[in-house]
Amino acid sequence: MLNFNFHNPVKILFGEGKVTELPQNIPADAKILMTYGGGSIKKNGVYEQVKKALANYNVLEFGGIEPNPRYETAMKAVEIVKNENIDFLLAVGGGSVVDATKFIAAAAPYKGGEPWEFIAQAIPVQSAVPLGVVLTLPATGTEMNKNAVITREATQEKMAFYSPHVMPQFSVLDPSFTYSLPKRQVANGVVDAFVHVLEQYMTYPVNSPVQDRFSEGIMLTLIEEGRKAISLETPDYNNRANITWAATMALNGIIASGVKECWATHKIGHELTAFHGLDHALTLAIVLPGFMNMVKERRTEKMVQFAERVWNITEGDDMSKIDLLIEKTDSFFREMGMLTLLSEHGIGLETIDKIVERFKSRGDERLPLLEDVTLNEIGDILKQRI
Amino acid sequence: MLNFNFHNPVKILFGEGKVTELPQNIPADAKILMTYGGGSIKKNGVYEQVKKALANYNVLEFGGIEPNPRYETAMKAVEIVKNENIDFLLAVGGGSVVDATKFIAAAAPYKGGEPWEFIAQAIPVQSAVPLGVVLTLPATGTEMNKNAVITREATQEKMAFYSPHVMPQFSVLDPSFTYSLPKRQVANGVVDAFVHVLEQYMTYPVNSPVQDRFSEGIMLTLIEEGRKAISLETPDYNNRANITWAATMALNGIIASGVKECWATHKIGHELTAFHGLDHALTLAIVLPGFMNMVKERRTEKMVQFAERVWNITEGDDMSKIDLLIEKTDSFFREMGMLTLLSEHGIGLETIDKIVERFKSRGDERLPLLEDVTLNEIGDILKQRI
């Protein structure tokens, strides 16, 4: 096992009705900016429940945060936080709303120049406005981690930043708040969480049986519950609860502790969203099978373990197990409604060239998370997926 | 899944050499009381490494904390904390040293009468001196939770208390610090952690596949690594690392989130230690098979799942699976060196009567954690184990 530090002080309030505990978790004198997305929370009752719980607070609102949240939009909220002396941010929404709110929290007190620089130049964040979360879409795990991904419209760039200062003080996870989601978004969440696990698992063995079995347990649950979610006519509480908890556990640091990670599939996928606006999970479903095929000769051991323990593939030699593994994983994504080939989205060689050029232009300092994947291989991975 | 709150802010510093990070985690001006046990840390080099890391601090010491730490001993340290204005406690040892230190941390600022009352009367702790941990024996999980168990010599009572205020600020888990442990103590840790998992798992189904698979993953690891630890001539780093991480994950709240717990085996076991001084893990190994036999008609579903997924028992009907499950679990404890019958320790009906009387005399308010186990059944469970 590798050495590690693990520290995750996010408080989780899990279950139906937990939104009523907001007042026990936000200072009584806080001036709150409540952030949200396109307004679906006003149609499904979540908005009213949050406002009711916050009846005794001074609450301002900032709506309109888009999927793949934009830097330009978030910067408008930064101005409000500064001008109105906001001292608590409450994100009510999915991963995009939470990530934008994390950026707002870090950008408001930022003492440098333009806040984009702490993302693009990976400058450590020194402080942030405290924030809480009411989650409406299980997927990214952002409700219990220090990560955020922001898209800059002007330059078509989608990039991540990380800071312990933007970890939520608490996150309310009420599975019933996900009932109004279209099936496509539930499926997106399942695929996103599944690939999160793989970026921490399908790497190189370091003798970490607890972490490996936790990862396998999350993936087995996502397969079972993802299929159930797609097949059910009406939402089921336990189904949504299990997807929610699996997605949170997939990216809160537990399964990453002491193992080797590689976030290549995410980094390549981000570029497909940046250039073509594809859903984040869909980009992962497109890239991953190509990625698996590229690394199968060097990551054989973990891939065979993945095949055996998650997909119950026990026949044949290692390479035939892995080929079947790739097929089954791709099929699962298609069952979840993903069109997993670039050509199915009208994307071809031109985009691939642009993506490879972009990675090259950023230089080596952006590559450490790609681990064993070379720049030339990025093009080869994508060409397999046309 | 049941509703739950989860909040575990303990920082884990895991791996060889992590003790050198102590100064980044203790305030520079802290006056530290370092607590430890019978002095084994002075023989195996841990004491020197801790003292070296704390070279720039004002450090007082309190040694001599015994296994099943005594209230009477801990109260002497409480006096030192008060008289010397100690503002940080550093526990260097196993579960007993850590638990005693948690009690010292809570008792020093306690404003009520005799501190025993917040244990015996379950009065919520209001504050505690901050504490950190350098762990030398993986077993109890106390390094990453809010629990402590204290024994009062005068009345032969062993009781637990719980407070978020006594969660360690950090815990250093260096697997190499366990190398000098006798095999008996490693085996104790494996059995203790294994039964911790079962008290959170072998209850009633609530549709919690992530938590169930995490529990099964920890148990599978403890079986594999426990057997390896017993068979190895010299300690192996990864073996000790995996036992350590499994034991920590077994009782840090993760696998308890959203499921039904029942701590009956622990509560009954504590009485065997209180009356006869048996090792904690040994008492669990004695009680558990009898307990399993008692509840098998009502906890059938989770017990069959345990049989199938952990012990790979797939043949026969439910009750024959469970009977084999009990046999295999008992055999595993015996493999770990436990003599799992009361008669093997010269204990008979007289002690059983005293234990049942004690539970009865405490009245109903001490029973909530026993869930579905009645007072009369406690006697029956123990009689099976003579």
C-alpha cells in the first residue's frame, strides 16, 4: 500500500426530510447566497423546502448556473458575494451548481489577479467563503470532496481545481429530491460515478485489498441499481438512495487512499465537452473503452481482477478476459443510454487533432495525472472511438 | 436505507515515516502530555521517533496505562492536565492508551461531579482537550472514532462513552510500528475488528448494498491477512498495513451509516473482561458463536448473505448454511489462537449468573443497543459456550 493522508470533514445529512436540519448547520446570523441552476428546483418542491428551512435567515439568490458551469456566469455571483457581504453559500442543485459555488467561494476572497489564474496556473487557494450543499443529482461526488470543474466559454476550456478550503461544511443528500430527474440524468450520474471508481482502481496493483473491494462493491452496486433505475416506471426511494451513496463514496477520497490513480479518461473527456458540449458522463463512456484497449497490455493485472470480480468473467486467458471486459463495460454504458462512438455524435478526426494539439500546447506541467499515457496515445485512443 | 448523519473529521496520516509530520499537526505553542502504556514503545524505537519529532515542544509524559484501561489510573493523568495546564494530549499506543486518553481529554474540563458519572449516566460531554494519536496496535478503530471504553477497578465495571469532542485531531498509522507486537496481540486485533464489522452487518436487511459490500470486503481482508500474519515468520509491511486499514475502516462510521447496528456481543463480552480480565477480543470470540446460534431464526437473511459472500457457502438450505457459517467463524477464531469456550478459561455458571444479574440490575436504560436480545437470552447465549 502507498503512504497517504486522508482528511474529509464534510458532514453528510442523508435521508428524506434532512433539509429541515439546515438551521442546525448554518450560523444563525449568516447572510446566505443560495445558488441554483435552471430553475428545476422551483418545479419539484425543493426550492420551497429549502426556503422554508431558511425562514429565519437573510437569503439572497443566484440562479441560472448552467450544466458545465461557466466561469463567466460564476464571476457574476462573485460580485454579489463581495458587494453584499455574503458569509455563507448554499448550493442547491447537481454537480454543476456545487462546482460553480466552490469556485465562487474561492474567488470572492482571492487576492491575486483574475481568478481564472488559480485554476489555469494551479495556484493554491488560501481561503474560501464557507459553503453547504443540498444535492439534487447524484453523480460527481463533489458534495463530499475538494474538487470543482469550471468551463471558460471564451477559450473553450474546461479545467479542474482542488482545495480543502472549498469542501462543503455539510451536504444534504435526500434521495427523494432526485425523483423529478429525467432518466438520462440518472444514467449520466451512474456512468460518471462508475468511471470515477475506475480512475482510482483500474491502474496498478499496490496490495490494497480493502480499497479494491470497496471499489468493486461500488461498481457492482452501480450496475445493479443503474439497471433498476432505467427499468422502473416511477422512482424508488432505495434505488435512488443507493445510487446517491455509491456516487458519494466513489469520489470522497476513501477508495483513493493508498492506491495509484490515473484521471486520463476524465481529462480527455473534458476536451470533448469543451469543444462539443457533450454531457460529461457521455464523454467518459466514449473515451473509456478506447482507453482500456490502449492500456490492456500494461494494466493487465487490475483489469483481469476487474473482469473477474465485477463482471464475473472467469473463462479464458487474461487477454480474452479483458476483451470481454471491455465489451461488457461498453454494453453497460449503452444500456444506460449512452451512444459510445464519436461518429454517433458527428465528431471526427478534426476534433481529435484539436484535442491532441491542445494537450501538446499546455506542455508537460498539465500531464502528471495522465500517468502512463503519452500525448500520442491520446490521439490513438480517440481514433478507436470514431 | 435508514436516514443517517455521518461526520468524521479525523485526519489520517498513513504509512512508514509519517510520525515526522507531527509538527505540522500540533500547534507550535502547545504544551503536550504524551500518554503511553507499559513501556513497550521504549523498547521498539517508537518512543524515540515520537520524541524526536516533538523536539521543539514542551512535552510531559504519563506512562503506565494498562490494558482495559482503568478509571483510577486515568484520573491521575487528569490531575496532571489540570495542574500543568496541558493543552494537547498525544496518545502513543494501542486502543487502551487511546481510550484512556479520550477519557482524560473529556474529564479534565468536566464541570460536574466525579467524572465517572458522564460514563455511567451517559451525560453528554461538553468539551475536551484536543488529542492526537500515534497508533501501535491495529484493532479497536478508536483512532478514527468517538468511542472509548473504560474499566472501573473498584466496582469491576467496564463501560463505554461516546463524544464527538474526543475524536482525535489526527492519527498516525505507521504499519512498521506494529512489528514488535506478539502474534497474540495481532490476532486479537484481527478478531476484534472482525466482530466490529459483524455488529454493524449481521443484523437486519435495510437495502444497503454499498455498506454491505464494504463490510464483506473488510471481513474477507481480515480473514486473508489474519491468516497470513499468523503464518509469517517475520512481519510484512503490506500485511500489517492491510490489517491496520481494515481495522480503522471497521469502526469509523462508514459501514454503520444507514444500517441497523447491534452491539450485544460487545456488551456481553465486556462483562467477561470485567469479571475475569480476559482479553477483549477473546471475549468476543467466545460470545459470538453462541450469539449467532441464538439469533439465527430471526436474522436469517443477513446471516445467509454472510455465509455466501464471505465464507463462500453455497450448498444446502438456509439453516444448514448458517450452521456451517457458525462453525467456520468459530474455527477462524480458533485459528487466530482463541480458546473460544468458557470452560477453557475455568469459567462456569456462577459467572453467567452474575452477568445476567448485572444486566438486570442496570435496568432498561442500558439496553437499547442490545436491540432484539432479551435479558434471559444473555444467559442462554453464555450457557452454550461453557
